[in-house]
Amino acid sequence: MSLSDYLALPDGRRIAFRYQPGRGPLIVFLPGYMSDMAGSKACALLAWARAARRACLLFDYSGCGESAGDFADGTLSRWREEALALIRAHGEDDPVLIVGSSMGGWLMLLVAEALGARVAALVGIAAAPDFTRWGRTRAERARLTAGEVLFDENPYGPDPTPMHPGFFADAERQLRLETLVPIDCPVRLIHGQRDSDVPFDISLRLAAALRSDDIQVLLVKDGDHRLSRPQDIALLLRTIGALFEG
């Protein structure tokens, strides 16, 4: 993995990123909740782009990975702002192909809406739009609304996963599954049917909500939420490669 560079935003945020120059469209990877650009899917994507001489951009949201900040300040709106700043710093008008993993699959919708016609395609990996709505009980939502931080068991590490009231409040303004999502580019949604975190039905709901007719949902019968096995990553890379060929 190459060393990270940093983009300074006007308010002082320093966002860590890794950029591989090459042919477009620019591939942009959006990690999941409390994840970062050092994950196996992100690393595999950057290596594939380097071998194929494709442009690729990875980054860490503020408060995550190598980027400075407090995770408690993180919101979808804040991280969308960071994604857009990095994309625009690497080409004002060039097309982009956005890959979003889990929460990153929600964020990719918000970024794509902002970029409009610049978006060449979207690829969701266990995309989780609206997870603050379908993934929370009424009682939990009430506690978050009242300002309480909730902690969930973390199957991927020793520390519990927090959800902060600020993230929740912002997410309530970013719900997408109950309305038409005005995106018309090709979309590919990959989801494991043994995903215990995000039901694969969410990808089907997202496919129905998107305005585009060029949508394929790829279900991996024995796939889990992370979809990080060699065969899962191979499927991801084949899917992206086919979009370039199309």
C-alpha cells in the first residue's frame, strides 16, 4: 500500500487519501461505518487499478483511519463533503465510478446526486441506505433522538460500535429508500445472502427506488456482510471491469 497524502479542507480538516493516476473514469471507494481505506476490498481495488493503469482514489473519513478528527463528529453530510472535495481535487469534470461498501453504499447515493452527470456508474457492496431506520428499534431511535449514544456489539473487533446522536439526526434527513432516487447511471449491487448485518432485501429495495433502468443485483448465496473472501473480491473486480468494457 502506498503512503497517504492529505487534503486540507477550509475548516482545518485533514483528510488522508491515496490516489493512483491512470485512465478514467476515476474509481472512488467509500468505506463502511467505522471502516477505512486499509481494508481488504479497498487495497485489492487499488492494486487492480494500478495493474490496469486505471485512476483510483481511496480515503478515510474524518475521525477514521489516518484522517484527523473525532468520530463522534462524523455524519453522512460531513463525509459527503469530504468525498466531494477529494473528487473535485482530482478532476473538476472527469467521470467517476463510485464503489460504496455498507454505509458507503448509502453515502455513494448522496455523492452521486451531488455530482450528477459526472457519475459513470455505481457499485454497491452490501449497500446499507437508511440503516438508522430499518436497523433500529423504535426504542433505540427514541434514545438517539433524546441525545443518548448507543453501543452495539462489534463482531469484527473487541470494542463496541458507537452510534452518536449527531450521526442519527443527520441520517434522518438523508433517507432514500422511501422515495425515488434521481440517479440514471448503470448500477450494480452485490450482496451476500448470509449477511447478518444488512439483509439482502435492502439491495432489492434500493434497486426499486433508483430511477435508473440499468441495474443488476448480484446475490452471493454463501456471502456474508464483508464480502472479503478472494472469490468475493474477484466478483467485485469483474463487475467493475465489465462496466468499463460496457
